Amino acid sequence: MGQFVYKAVDRTGEHISGQIEAADRKSAVSSLSGRGQFVIELTQKVKADQQVEAGTRLPAVSVGRLRTKRVRSKDVLAFTNQLSTALRAGLPLLSAVEIIRDQQHRGAMRQILSAIAESVRSGQSLSEAMSNHRNIFSQLYISMIRVGETGGILETTTEQLTRLLARDEKIKTNMKNASAYPIFVLSIGLISVVIVITWILPTILETIGGGVALLPWPTRILMAVSNFLVTALTTVQGWLFIVLIAAGFFYFFKWLRSAGRLHWDGFKLRIPVLGSVLRTISVGRFARTLGALTKGGVTILESLAVVRDTLGNEVLGREVDKVSEKVKTGAPLAEPLDESGLFPALLVQITSVGEQTGRLDDLLLGAADTFDEEADAAITRFMAIFPAVLILLLALIIGFIIVSTLLPIVMVQLGTGAF
């Protein structure tokens, strides 16, 4: 049993603080919820004989410059699934990590697990060891591992993590598989278009008498594009221009990932069909992640801070920040969610019922399945439209080229004598 210091809000909105004795964080939150108290902060008191003198903590193990770029999300998912299975089988944590490491065929993942095993052996917790590799393990991942360690339910939280990661991997795989063929067709088509415009079209038009000014306007547009591509591909100035364009795109996308991310994410939510797909996926992540964290004994405010970075959209993330600020003042979670207007009414109602009954975690996890089914349906609809849009775009480009090329020839054959 441990002592926990808590701050909470009762059903009348009054702020309460005190101490409670419980086996773990989850039990403390459950006990307070049973009293009708909504936990805002929860901290475990450390006994004097458990405190570590400053400077006595074992140092983090330096593992050098690990080549982590090749570690895939599938590798992390497989490791999490294996770790969950090993812990449920009763293996000690360090032994489980070492066994999984020895089974790895990918060198980068083996290096990561070796570093984690060494850190755990030197006295660090698993979450601390993983926090040294934040480019591999997300904030959500580290937070849930920490919850499992604190509450003694690491096998449960790794099982929940496996489901979360498997869900995200399924979405990414479906998106890649559905878009692979149309993107391939579009790429081949665009390459063919460049070849036709650059080399074939000028040869055809040379056989036609008359100046460029006498050509039909579609042909003149195509000739201008052809001249531009020829200049860009055959002169030093053209290659410099291409380099400048590439640099511009590089810095533009870099800006989108930093300062411009808010504008870009807002734009994506406004795109027809795609915006609905992205919103539904984010809502499903919100419900499942918040439910998993609160079920593990994490307070609402701590959970919202983690959930905020898992939504994949800065607009929704900032709305979660606003929700968190209002919860700090004593407002129930459902109220600011409803006021934001970005979360569906079903999520708001389920959250409200969960807060009133003290079953927020179970209801959110149940609702996540519903939102995931909606996300699957939305992805299926989007992927039915997306290939057709790409192919239609390619057909329009090729059609324009054919018309622009044949139009002057047809007009010459008709004997108009002028274009």
C-alpha cells in the first residue's frame, strides 16, 4: 500500500485536496471516483528510506550514435507484442527484453534493445531507458510504460499498446496499399507526358507551316510548356532553376512541419472527404488513448497532455489544450469538448455519462471501437474516390496534349489556311 496526495473536484465543482492510501494509482483513482471526486492531480509520496541522494542515481548508459533510422513502426509493434506475451508468461522484465533482442534479425532494432537492456540492468526503469530513444518510442508509448510500471500492470499496458499500435499500422497499410496503384499509374503517365512534350511534340509541329502566333491557343500553351522543359533540362540556367525550385519545396515542407503546421492541418480538415477521414481517425485515437491511460490510473490532466500529441493534427491538439485548461478550473471534461465543436456529439455524450458513473475508461474504450469502424468505412470511401480522381487528372492532361497536337493538323487538312 502507498500514500497518494491528490487534488480533485467534486460534483458541485468544489476543489478538494488530501491524501489517500491505495495499492496503486489505478486503485486510488477508482476510490476517489467512487466518492464522486474527479481527480485532477495525483502524486505518490515516497518514503524516506526510498529516497535517493542527489548524485547517487546510476548514470544513463551511453550507447554511441545508434543507427535508428531503419527502425520501422512494424518493428516497434512486433517488439511490444512479444514483450506483452513474455510478461504475461511470467518472465522477468530484463530477461524478456534480452530474449526478444536475441531473436531480432534487424541490426538497428537489436542495437536499440541492447541499449535498453543495459540501461535496465544498470538500475533504470524501462520507461526511463526508452525515453533515451524518443525518436523510436513516442510520448504515448513511454507514458503508458511508466503507468504500467507504477501500477504493477505492465503486462496489461503493453497489451493495450499492442492494440493501439496495431490499429495505427493497419490504417497506414490500408492507405499505402490503396494508393500504390493509382500513384504508380499517375507517375508513369506524367513521365510519358514529359517525354512527349519535350521530344515528340516539337518534331510533329515542325512539319506544320506557319508561325507560332498562328497556332491555336491550346497548341501555343503546349509549345510554351515544351520550350520551358527543354530549356530547363538542357541548359545550366535551367538546372539552376530546378535546384532553386527543389530547395523552395524543401523549405516549404519544412515550414509545414513547424511554424506552418497549424495552417496545413486546418486546411486538411477542410478538404472534402479527406477531412472527414482524418477527423474520424483522430477521434478514435482520442477515445482509445484516453481510455487506456485513465484505465491505467493516469489522471485526466496527465492523460490529456499525452493524448494531445497522438492525434496527428495540430488544430485538434490545440483544442485539447483548451479542454485541459478548462478541466483545471473544475469543468467536467464533456463540457469543453462540446464547446469546441470539433468532436462528435457521441463522444461528448459518452464522456459525460462516463464522468457521472465513474466508468469513463471503459466507456471510452468501447466507443473507440465504434469510431474505428467509422474510420474504416471513411477510409474505404476515400480510397474508392482517390484513385478515380488521380486517373481522371491523368486523362485530362493526356487529352489536352492530344487535342493540342492534333488540332493544327486537322485544321490544315480542312484547308482553313489559318489557325
